Amino acid sequence: MTHEPVRVSRRIAAPAATIFRIVADPRKHLHLDGSGMLRGAVTQTPVSGVGDIFVMRMYYDAHGDYEMDNRVVEFRRGRRIAWVPAPGRGHPDFGSPDARWGQRWAFDLVPDGPDATVVTESYDCSDVPDRQRAQMDGGRIWVDAMTATLRRLDEMCTGRADLADATPL
């Protein structure tokens, strides 16, 4: 059975290069996070290419405080960044070979004129084991958080709050 990634898009009145600098910098993710799970970046430098690993501090009620190690698997400066998370220090599945589910987070940026960009955040759990994918409703549990993330990104880029709502695809 094929599973489609969950996508949410929003048009932001800022150039793609400006937006990309934000999404490629782990230190900015705390301010973007619409899930409420991020606690900050361990990694203090922006992502520069495929193979980079950036580490984020997280919190989830079932796990408490932990880290996620995010390996960058796609990087097209100004256009796309994607990463695959794996349990890091403090996570109950840290070091387990079964803990790498293969889910993928990404931001795609498509210029829409000289001073605007359509930003799409996606979550692909098509390679996640069936039981966990079902618990996440095929990734749809993240739509509200993704919508909030894009709203926060818009606010960071434009200083304007709550313009048009993001659109789940």
C-alpha cells in the first residue's frame, strides 16, 4: 500500500533565500516549532549540506526530555531541506536498530514573484512500521503543528501575525 506524505503550504511575503536561512538553522527551530515538543538546539551551526546531523532537544510526556539526531538527506540551497530523525541521548529507543523508522521531514520553497515564496512543510511516514503509522493517522496528527509552524515562520519573516491560514494538502 502506498502512503502519501502529509503536506501543509503557506505563501509567505519573503524571498526564498531569507526563509531558507531560517529553516536551515537549527537554532531557529525552537521559534518555528508548532508542536510544542522542541526545547532548543544542541547543534549551534546552520546546516550546510547532505550528511550533516543536527541535534535537537525535545520533550514528550511519554519520554520526558530527550534528543533527536536529524540527518540531512536532501539539501538544495534556497529550495529544499529534508532530514530523517533518529532517537538520540535520553530517548528510550536510543541505540536500538529498530528505532530508525525512516520518517522524513522537509521544507520546500517555491518562489512566487521576487518577494514571496510558497513554503510547504511535509512529513513522510510511508516507511514507518504499520502499527506506528496507524497511531499517527498516516502522519495527519501533525497537520495542526505544521500549520502553526508555517504561521510562526511567516511571522519571523514578515513581522506580521496570522495572515492567511496555511493550507493542508
